[in-house]
Amino acid sequence: MRRAISLVLAAVLAITIVVAVVIARSGGGSKTPAHLSVVHGVIGSEKKPFFDDPRVNAEFRARGVNVQVDTAGSRQIATSVDLSGYDFAFPAGAPAAAKIKADRHLSKSYTAFYTPMVIASWKPIADLLVKAGVAVDKGGWYSFDVAKYLDLVAKGTRWTDLPGNTTYAASKSILITSTDVRTSNSAAMYLSIASYVENGNNVVQDSGQADAVLAKVAPLFLKQGFTAASSEEPLDDYLAIGIGKTPIVMIYEAQFLARVLSGDPAIRPDMVLMYPDPDVLSRHTFVPIDANGDRVGQLLLNDPALLKLEVAYGFRTADRAAFDQEIAAHHVNIPGTILDLVEPPTYEVLERMITGIADRYEQGGSP
């Protein structure tokens, strides 16, 4: 009896050893096969769908890297996220990237891709703003006169105040919905545009100019009430709740295009994009912290499969032809070239204005 039990135990042990060896050789006993380098990064939330895409992950793995990311607001990445455990940082804006490089004494950064800021709206709203002299129909997309919009905000204009408004009888103030300027790059880019116009169509260059325009730009954010920390949230509200909550919302062009190019049924025919005049580009700037991070950055810049996927997510890359072909294939009507583009302020100047707005939040929202 004992001999029989011993033989059974020996057989079970032998099978266990064989299974363990097979698993070890196949990599099945680990989430990451031995030949892959695990690379950790922190990214702006607007890029999470791209990094979550199985096709993107497969391409990284084919090149020998397993990329794992956490998300945070771009300003948070630059100011409060502990980067010591990461191989790269990937904020949405160049000012935040410059701050990261300076603080960590890093020399490299790459503009992996970029996207202009746009205002997502609805055709009835856009046509109403055309009548008000704020927007111009460019044949499917609209230009949006920021100076004239700021005049409406300064006067406290409500939607019901617009002459001939029979399409949107809402009594609330005319305000672009944005993210929280204290945390999010998309709101910081909105601030960059507004401050440029309020500074006499000049980039705000120093603390004196920043303080001078603050009283004019702060209400754009303070009057909104609650604002989301993530750039995905305002877009989700626009898509799901509709015109009643968000008649005009500041987003990245790529966010909208990614939905269109994927055939997302949430995109409806009456949804339109308005391009601020002037406008600013959000340059998604990759900052490698070590060699592994640099490896990922080089792939984002040069790998043909990844470049194609970047365009599929609505990002504009150095390969202009690839972007134009993708847009044309899906019959999307947007400007190929945006002429009136301005630069955002430096990180320090932008931070001065953001801090000033944050102080007003703490004072109870008083402009």
C-alpha cells in the first residue's frame, strides 16, 4: 500500500516538474516574457486609448518592449508626480515637458505628434454664432473669432441675448466648457489662446503682462463652476449628454478625429468642429528619463506601424501625407493647414497665470 502511494506521489511530482519547465520555457508563468523589457511611463490621459490599443501593445512587444503607463494631468506630471519610478514622461504640452527636463536636468525630448485645439459644437450652435459674427462657416468646419467671443464673455452675454436666437433658448452665459486649468493641459492651451488675444495679440512674455491680463482671462474658468481634471470627461459629456450641457467645449482635435476615424456611432451628423482664430498646437512631447524610455520615444517617432496608428487616433505627425490620406479616406472635412497659429507662453509665465486663477478659486471664485 505504501509502495503504491509512493509511486503515485512520484508520478505527480514528475508531472508537476514537467509542467513547470514547459511554463518557464514558454514564458507562461510570467506576465512579461523574459525577452521583453518592461518600460514604465506617465502620460496625459488623452493618450490612454492609444496606449491601451492591443495593436499598439503588439507593435511595442514585437520591438522588445512591454510599455506600461499611468495617467495624470499634464501640469501634475510636471509639478507633483514622482517621476523616480518612471522611464519616460509624456505630457500633452511643450511647456510641461520643458519644466520636466529642467527639473531633472534632462537633455532630450521629442514631439512625437501634435494636435490643434478645437471647439466641439453642434451645427445649430455654430450657425447661431455665425449670425452673431463670432464664427465663419468654412464649408463643413468653422473658424471661431476668439476676440469677438471674449467680448461677449466680458459683457456677460447669455445665449438668449443673441439676436434671432430661436434654436437654443438657454439663459446660461456663453462660455466654452474646458477642463480644470489647474491640472489639465487642454485648459492651459485655452488659456494660452485667450491670454494672447487679451495681450494685444502678443504672447504673454513676463509676469507683468501675465498679471495684467489675469482679470480678463480668469472669468473664462471661474464662471464655469465645476471643471473636470481629465480631457476625456468634457468630450464624454458632449457625446453622451449633448447640446444642453455642452454647446461649446474645448478639446483636442485628435480626440474628435479618433472617434470619427474609428466609426464611433456616438459621432452624429450635426456635430461640428470650430477652430479658434488664433489657435495653438498641443505638442505631445515625449521626455525620456532613461535609455529604456528613449527606446520607446524612438519607436513612436520612427516605427512605421506605430506612425500609422498615431494617425488612426487623429494625431498629426511629421508624415503629413499619411494624415491627409486618412482624413480623405473617411471624408472628414477639416482644415489641412491652420494658418493663424501662435505659441503658448513659457512654462514660468503660464504657471504665473494658472496660479493666479487658482488663487481666485481659493477666494471663492471671485474674478
